[in-house]
Amino acid sequence: MINHRGPEFAALLDDITAGLRWALRTDNDVLIFPASGTGGLEAAVVNTCSPGERALFCTVGSFGDRWAAVGEAYGVDVVRLAMPPGEAVDPEDVERILAENPDITSVFITHNETSTGVTNDIRALAAVVKSRGKLLCVDSVSGAGCIPLETDAWGIDIAVTGSQKGWMAPPGVAMVAVSSAAYERSQTARCPRFYFDFAREKKYQDKKQTFTTPAVAVLYAMQEGLAIMREEGLEAVWARHARVGRMVRAGVEAVGLKLLAAEGHRSDTVTAVHSPADSPEALKELLTVLRTQYGLVLAGGQDSLTGKIFRIGHLGMIDDADVYTILCTLEQGLVDVGLRSRVGLAAAAAQSASRAREAEPEPAQVR
């Protein structure tokens, strides 16, 4: 450990914040809080809203619901636009709600919903929100650093992410990019705050420190993760995730499994799959066999999707070889528990998908 009020930490913080601005495509401050991603979501609410103030929360799954619940906990007048599991937010619905509720001051949208494997079209949604002059807050905990996110070009005022996802570090740090408009709003917002106060944190980071004791070990890991990403190149990172996402989806479908997310909005960092089993208990058996017999840990569903889906994470330091391992292991597990009778379909489909380029992200602006 190093003195977090000393010159060594100042250099570490400088390197990390510069790397995050590069990866988030922003010239804004990136504030560092020792917290999970939920802490970053709470920071966005308490620094932009006042009790009784109306705000729109667009939710496509459990973490969008959680963000809305944070708003309700602080007395915000929450307007919810909730989509059925697997569906993305339609910009026309956002336009309609903002037209019907001109007193809405802020809009909160999930970029990539970890619980459903849905990626919202933030570029299109941001265009609607900013055309109405509203503050835009985006949860990109499981998206930033993996899939295209142009914070400044798209007019995002607050972008929240977390160390444990695409940044390839342990959990424990929330990173929040804050625009000048968001800082201005924070001066009048009346939600109580202390730990997550933007002004207080900025004051310390301007001195190359953090307000509270930082998660130094996690920051070391983030520094290394950012170095790896810079060596690969951001567009190459995005392209690799797009390829890996295609491969996973193709392999899953090749063995007769169905994807939860609607076509056109399927995440390149997490794939949600309808359970092939006829009961939650049978799905649990499959996941247990994969974990205990083969060391493959897949996540189950959350909330209303508990026992109905499983999820495959594919973000961070992952490449084609990892995908083949995941898919072949999944196939073998399905055979072991009697849900399939053969193996060998997934890898072939993934290989074909790896050669396709139609879903590659468009070339991004070079900063």
C-alpha cells in the first residue's frame, strides 16, 4: 500500500482518470468513489435531483429497476418507462413521455442491462433527451470499455461504470463521468448526500486525492486493465467484444436454445438464454453441474426471471478460445443432465460467426 495523500497516489490517480477519459470518450471529470456500481447510480441521483422533482427512469431489467428504486428512496417523483424482459427502450416512447411531462428534469437510462442481456441504443435515446433539454444520466456499468459509448459526442451528462466489468479489475470502485451541466445541477439539487457528493469529491481530485480512503489495490488493477486496453486500441476492444458476442449467440442458438433479448438489441457483453429445463430445479442442476464438474460459472436469472433464464458473461479479457471453451462445456453439461443428446454443434456455429463482419461496430471518432 502507498500513502493515498502522497505523490505516488497522485500519479496513480492521474494515470487512471486519463485512461478513463480516453475510454469513455470524454473531456469531463471522472470521479472515483470506493463503491460498487450501485454507489455510482446513487451518486447520479442525489447530485441531480431534489425530493418531489420529477425524473424519468427507463428500465429494461433489474438494474434499471434498482436505479428507479434509488430515486424513490430519496423522494424523487419517479416516472417509469418499464419494458418487458428482453425488450429495449424505444426512443419514440421517451419522446412521448417527455412531451406529456414537460416538468421532467432528468432522464436515467441503462446502457447495457446485465440482468437481461439488452443493449439500449443510447445514441438515439440521447438525441431525444437532449433535444428536450433534459439532463441525461446513463448506467454503463456492464457496457463501458466494451461496447461503443461516446459520452461527449452523444451529450451524456453522467456516465456510471464499475471496476469489475470491462475494466478487468476486482469490484470496489465506481467511476462517474460528470459534465459541466451536471455539476451545475448538483449545486441546486436538494437530495441529502455526503459520501457521494460530487463537489466534495471534485475538490479532492483537483488536488490529486480522493475524499475518502480509496480502494488502492483495485486502482492498481484498473491501471493495468487500462494499459492492456490502450495497447489493444479502443476500437479493437469494441470489435473483439462484437465478435465474441456474435460467437456466443450463434453457438447458443445452434444447440437449440433461445435468446431472451430482442434481435438488434442483444448485448456483446452478456447473453441471457431461456432455460432449456422444464423447472427451476432442473436449471439449477445444470448450472451446478457446469460449476462443480467443469468449473464453468454461469449466472441464473434475477427477480421475475429467477429459474427461467441463465446468463453467460463475455466481457473484459476474453477471446475466441474462451468462447469455444464456454460453448463446448455448456453443450457437455446439457448432455450430462439429459437436456441434449449430442455435442459439436456450438463450436462450428461460433466459428462461422467469428468470420462475419456485418455486426461489427461502426468506426468511432479518433480522439
